[in-house]
Amino acid sequence: MKNFNAGVLALMLSVGVAGSAKAESAPDKDIVQTAVSAGTFNTLVAAVQGAGLVDVLKGEGPFTVFAPTDEAFGKLPAGTVESLLKPENKQKLVSRCQIEGKKN
């Protein structure tokens, strides 16, 4: 699993935070709404939903999200995403997500 984590991190860093310009131009949208409306983060949205993190990301931030596109997720080994999205693997999916918020 260590290789999987490094691979996901590498993909996240290589993709960066795509869609940040859209987020700036639409300040009334939260992170989840921005990802959904962009249309290129469907896998990320599914993972956030599967991990039960929608309400967290709709809450008060600030948050920093490294948002891999569907194309980036597509570069993972076959079956990786599908396996993580199974209900029985929710805890494994949650452990792959790190959410940190800092209150000012």
C-alpha cells in the first residue's frame, strides 16, 4: 500500500490544484460544488462521497484540496479506484484522505 500512497501523492502533485481559477471566480460555491460543476473531477467527487466527507468539505474551512482529475485517477492501476469505492473499503478510503483545517 505504501507504493499506492506514493503514486496517488505523485499524481496529486503533478496535477496540482486544477480548477482554482474557477473557485476564485465563483466564491459562493464550496469545494464540492466547484468539483462537480467542473465536470473533470467525477472520481474525486465519488471518493469524497464514498468516504463520507461531503459535509466536512462543505463546512467552514479553510481547506486545501489537491484535486486529481479523472484523467489522473485513470493512470492508477486497474481496479484501484473501484476497490476503494466499495462500501466495505470505506475505512481504507478514508485513511487515504487527509483533511486538515486551521481556524483563524
